[in-house]
Amino acid sequence: MIIRYKKAFEKIAMGLLSFMPTEKDLKVLQQTIKQYEANENWQLFLWKEEEDVIGLIGVVLEDEDSFTIQHISVNPSHRMQGVGKAMVQAVKAIYPNKKIKSNDLIVAFLSKCSEEMQVE
């Protein structure tokens, strides 16, 4: 189940973001979280299964027609189980009329997810 980020999930979100290659440094992590908290076009979502938050997906709303997946991360013990793909599909359902774009780190993952998803 996808849920919107709240300040109460900050430590969990930072932990999941730290699995991203560009987010290893604590100061960078803090800046990224602040960006999601301060900018209304940056939306952060968490993936919860039962009582555990096991994934994170962050998007940037570019314009009326598209959004970019900026971050996607799954707890290593839950990888290869379709969690990442489920998060992408859930975000696509939240923004059904928008085309998905990707940054360089995410594009390979998205191309594996699904042929029907529109990725630039």
C-alpha cells in the first residue's frame, strides 16, 4: 500500500533513501528530505506492507503532462519481489494522465518494469 510521506517517517525515509547511490552522505540525505518537505512539486511516497515500511518512491511533478521518478528504493530484504514495480504502478495510478519520465539512475529499472509504461 502506498502512503504519502509524513515527518513522522523521516528516519525511515532517510534509511531507504540511503540505498540510492547518490544519497550516501548524511548532509545530502537531509537536503533531499528537506526538498520533498518544502517543494510542493516534489512528492515522496512510502510503500507499506503489513506494519513495515519497505520501500520509497519520490517524484517531481514537472508540468501538467509529466512527472519524473527521482528516487526509488526498496529494503534489500524485500528486493526482487515486485515491490519497485508495484510502487511505480501505484504512483502512475495517483497521476493517471501524466507521462512517466526518469532520471539516469532510474531509467534502466523502469525499462525492466513494464513495456506499457511510457518512459522518456
